Amino acid sequence: MPPAKKRPRAYDPVRTRTAVLTQFGHVRTAVRTLTPAQLSAPTRLGTWTVRDLAAHLTMAVESVTLALERPAPARAELGPLDYACATARHAEAIAEGSHTLAEANPDLDALYARVTERLDRALEGTLPGRLITTRAGGMTLADHLVTRTVELVVHTDDLNDAVPGLDVPLDRQALAACTRLLADTLAARAPGASTEVRVPPFAVVQCVEGPRHTRGTPPNVVETDPLTWIRLATGRTDWRTALSTAKVSASGERADLGGLLPLMS
């Protein structure tokens, strides 16, 4: 008899909405302090400058407002676990849009203010189950907001990497949602129960085909911290580097996740 299909993780829509708004607020406060030299600095995202990255963060949030302005689709075609594949398909267009937006908006604080005001207005009184049309397809507002935590957390980390000492804080709920979604994406990509991946304090998932453990400590265990996991899942660091620097512990013959990562590229 085949194993029962796992039920998708549920996210509290109120907490997710608050996390998106809070994290975007943290970024807005930090961007306001950046000097022209810092805005022109390179990032680990290829040709993107810090200015391009800052502009892209507004796009990630503005996508919610734009989706709510469009007619609702007939049904939800996508869920949060489809997000990684959908994003990768549009990477080139996203990069071009970010650069164009940065050039068109030299006053980034004014851009952030407009995006915040529009988002607040769009979300007011809107139910989490509202169907919206995104770049990748139809989904619920609640599910789309979960994907926004990934965008905001991942790119906040990119911003902190590009500007030493900036130290934009990460909202705990946004970090938790981002970590869980990426862990669940791994479990969906490599179904099974032979390997347990632990990302305390936010996520534990089982994945990879093979013998299933029934009690005690599983024979194959991977453990890391949330930021290292997010960097692995998004290609900001690689498996071998994380192992060699002791950012990841992996035990067991099926604990090598190098061939499964990154989940997003």
C-alpha cells in the first residue's frame, strides 16, 4: 500500500501578513541610510548593484498589490511549493525589471513609501482566501504572501552581505515561514523518509527514498541553522562549502543533499 500523501503545511494568514509588512519595514528603514557609494556597490547576484537589489525588494511586495488589482482567476493552480520552479523560469525578466525600476526611481525612499501605502490599501479588508493571478499562475492571497517571506528574507540576507555592517534585522515569523517553505520544497522534490533534515527551531522534514526508520534517531540526519539552510536552498552557498566550514552536520550514507540543492537558482 503506498504511503499516505503528506498534507501541505498550514500557515497562519494573519501572522504571515504581519511578517511581510514587518520585514519590508525593516528593509525600508535600512535602505534609507544607504549612501550613493553603497548603492552603487556590487552584490553576490551577478551584475546586480545594491540599488538594483533594493528596487527588487519593492517589486517582491508590489506583486501583491498588482495581483489584487487584476481580475480573480477561476481557480488556484499553484501553491507555495510551486514557487521555486515558477521563480526560476522568470529569473531573466525579474532581473531586467529590477534594473529598470532602479533606474526609473532614484529616490528609493519615495518608492518604498508608495509601495507600502499601496500594499496597506490593497490588503485592507481583503480575505486570505481571495484568488489572485500571479506571474506564474493563480493562487490564493495567503499562499502568495508566504512566498513573499522567502523573497524578503533571502534578499535581506543578500543586502546584508553586500553592505557590511548594515545588519538589517530578520523578522522571526518571516524567517520561520521562509525556512519551512524551503524545507517542505525539498521534501516534495525528494519524497521519502530515509533522511531527516533538521533546521531548528523552525523545521524538520523527512525526505529521500530508502529504508524508513521507525523509532529512535534516524540513520541519516542533516542539521543546520536557518540562514545556512536558506543559503543552500537558494544557491548562495554550496553543500561542500557548508560541510567544510561546519555550517552543516550530515551523518549517514543518504545524508548527502549536494545533488538536490539548490532548490532555486
